Amino acid sequence: MIIAAILGLSDKPTLGSLPAYASTLDRSMGSLSAIDSSVLKLACEEALKIGHGNIDSSKVYILDGQPRYPIAELRESLNVLEHSGLLKLIDLASGAGIPDALITGLGFDTYAKDSIVDYPHIVSKVAQAIVNKQIDTNEALAQEVDRELMLIDHILDSLGNDGHIKLAEYSCDFRRIYNVLPVLRRSIGS
């Protein structure tokens, strides 16, 4: 063993190659593992494409008829994400036995802060458009800042939850700001 150490040799067997899915894993978001982060990111990216947070797992986690991750690890990850409050699993399961999911506000916020480039700047642009241009609907704000409606809705929900605006929700995902509170004006320096 001493000679092996001097010569830079190891008496331990070489490690096998990583599973194929390991090369697709992103870096971790906060305290999430790499696979949990990747599973959440895929769900949120799909949500931005389709415009809502109800995720059909068979469309997100199955690619060309093959699961992106081993099914047991995927189910475990989905359960961890649900336990963390980032997803809500829906009892209906896709053909592969993977539960569908609903992305929570906390889940999307975790994704947005970590993975959407310049997210704080986008939030600032939305706030400025509300205060300085008196834009008061989600659709007009999405056009103004040239971002997905779901992202704008998330930002409006966050501003509402933080007590910066009061928001009315109508059918067909239409939202209108009916009160801009002074704290939002002060936060952007207006």
C-alpha cells in the first residue's frame, strides 16, 4: 500500500461509468439535490411553455418513449419535492406510473430565482411598468416586458403576497391590479 501511494497507484477497483441521465443533471438549487433540482426545472420549463403549472409527467419526464431518469429515482424525487412544498402530486398517474404534478408558488419561485436569467431585473421592470406606466393587467405587463404570461402572473402573485399590490383574478387567467400600495412606489424610488 505504501509503494502504491508513492507511485500514485490505487489498489481500489475503478469506478464504473455514470448512468446516462447523470450527465443531464443541472447544478443544485439551494438545498435540493441535483436530481431534485433537475426534476423541478423540467417541470417549470414545461409550465412556462404551456402557460400553467399543471404538469403532465408523461410529457415532461418521458422522452422518445424512455424515462429521463430511472422511474424509482424520479418517483422519489417527486415525493421529496412535494414534501418540500415545491410540487403537489396529483393522484392520476401517467402510463409509466409517474404522478402528474402541480407546481406550487414556492416551487416556481425557487426555480425562477435560480434559473431565470436576470429574474430580479424582470421583477423590477414589472414593478416599474405598474407604477410609472400604470399598466394594470397581466396581459399588458407580459407584452410590456416581453415575457411569458405565467412568469408575469407569478410576479404579480408575489407582489400581492408581499403587500405591494391588490389583485383581482377573473376567468380565463385574466388579472387586473386594482390597488398599487405606496410600499411598491417607494421600493422602486418613485
